Amino acid sequence: MDSVREFCRDDICQVAHLWLRVFHRSAARTAKPLEDYFRQIFFDNPWADEGLPSLVYEEPGRGITGFLGVIPRRMVFNGRRIRVAVASQLMVDGRAGAYPAAQLMRRLFAGPQDLAFSDGANDFSERLWRACGGDVAMLYSLQWTRILRPILYARSLVRARGGWHYALAADALSPVCHALDALLARTGPGSRWLPDCGDCTIVDDPADQGLYAQMRELAAGRRLQPGDDFESFRWLLRRAGEKKMYGDLRRAMVLGPGGEVLGWYLCYVKRGAAAQVLQFGARPRAVQKVLNCLLYRARQEGAVAISGELEPRYTRDLAASRCDFGWAGCAVVAHSRDPELLNAIHRGDAFVSRLEGEWWARFSDRGWVQAEPEGEAPAEAVSRSEAPLPINIP
């Protein structure tokens, strides 16, 4: 009979092949970095917990046709430590239908964790979480975006539409877009619209210990907050720093005029693209100052815009900094048997950033897919015949 069982190290190669078929519609051989990714994230993480394993769905004669990754985490709720299961990389071979996904999700919800959540659920995943008894954290599912270079940002949207003609037109207009943005920055309205650090100082690449201390101190006022120890926090920073899809990870602290620490941020920056905030925090009356320093530095490094997951307590300051709010297509979903824990999330009384969820671990980098070996069917033929069903966005 078909069954859901625990993911073991011997399954890594099969799951890596499934990942390629589902997310890349490819029959190519898995590259070693992809297999290392599954080993590192799901087996060698510092929170390894035998009671919270990742799960696979196995069919007789077909092998593994479904996978649900689980990253155990520790958080603190009302002063007590709780077990958290962060769901990641939910995927099912299209030939198996949606049934394995539902079975994997039900098995996850039956686990011993106090809270299960994910911050990367697309429409299908969101419906699945709801159907199995989970819920959507609407506040944390919103994304804020601040445009930093309007003309170049519009060019990036044109390029993202796909097709060689859009890319060609966008590339041809690049010098004009740079010139128009530079001209706009020199006008009165344009210069007033740009972020400024004011009397604050940005300290780049602060020590891990300093970042950890700030995170613990500024998250302490929430009913639900991270419970990582220093070593696991350092492990997170190292793994997040290895990701290059959104650019290089920038780490900084913001100091006030008297040298006091106002806040910190972790942000991916790539020239010509939208920067992505991994985490940022600030003292209650210094949120806008920290945010302005973050925007200023991202623009300095060539970002055309900057986006992040909404922190409900910062909504007013984000709006005052001319940020737009929208639904990015990936919801934050949660499940718990404790209604008070869910209420804290729905009220926005939780410190939950992209560093606490699966966002930092989900996205993939180039080099994970090798050239297809001779004699095998091309990826396009395989994808047409198998019609895999992507459930999550890597």
C-alpha cells in the first residue's frame, strides 16, 4: 500500500530527482550541491529532532512520489519554550495527483510540535493547509515594497514579463533609464523622495554576537519570539549568507548620534534588482530611522527597489516611508492545537521574519542542475509526459 514514512538519508538522491522533475521539469542528473542541500538543511541542522522528521510519500513500484521537508525550530511563547515544525519544499509528482500532498500534510499536523508554519505557501498549498485544519496568517502574508529607482524598476518589470523581445527592449533602454533616474534624483521632488540616514551611522558586518543580542532584546516584547541559542543563530547566518539568488547578504547595525544601537538589518542586495530583506528590527521610536538607513544603503548599492515581509508593528513607519503593500503570492500559514498561540500570530504579537520561516532555505541557486546525460530524454519531453504538479515555489 502507498504510505507516508520518515525521510532518511538513503532517500536523498530520489528526493533530489523529484525536486528537479517538479520544480524544473527536468530529468537531468542531480548536482552534488542539490543533494548536499537536502542533507544539510534536513539532517545536519542544529535543531535536529527525531520527533519532527521530514516526510516522504512512497508508492509500490514507483518509489518516492511526494516529499514534505520539516525544519525543527525552537521558539518561546509566553516565556516557555515550544517545538516548532517549519514546513518546506512540499512537492508531489504530477502523476500521483494531490492525494499524497494531503496525506503528508495530515501526518505533519498529527506530530508532537506545538506549532507548524511556513512562509512560502502558494495558492495550492494555502488551500491544502486550510483543508487539513491550518490557517493563513493574513498580516504576515503581506509584503511591503519601496521603489528606489523608479525608471529602472519599471524596466525590470518589463524584462520580467518574459520573452526575448521584452528582454531586448529592456536592455536597449538601460542607458536611458539610468540617465532618467539620475536626473530625477537631482530634482527637488526627487531628492526629497530619496531616503536619507540623517544623523545615524551604519555599521557594516557587525559581530554575530552583537546581532544575536539585538535580536533577543528587541524581540522580547512579543508573546511569540525566536528561541535560538547563539550557535544555531550563527549557523542560520552562515547558511543564509551562502544563498546568492537575490544577491549578497548585507548585515548592518544602525547607531544613533550618541552611539546607541537603534536596530539592525539583514538584506540581500543585487545591483539592478529588487533587494530582499531577510530580517530587520528596531527600537520602538527608531523604526523609521533604521528603515531609512536600510533604504539608503540599498539604493547606494544599486538596488532598484526593496521588499520585505510585513512586520505588523512597523506598518505605520513603513507607510510613512512611502512603502506599498501587496500580496506577493506566498502566504504565511500556521497550524496549532493551542488557540492562544494562533491568536498571538493573528494579532501580530509574534516576531516572525523570513529568517524564522523557510524563505531563507527555500530558494535555489544556479549550479544545482547538471547537463542531461547522453541517451536520456530531454527535459521538455519528460515534463510534457509527466506533467508534474508544483506545490511550492523554490
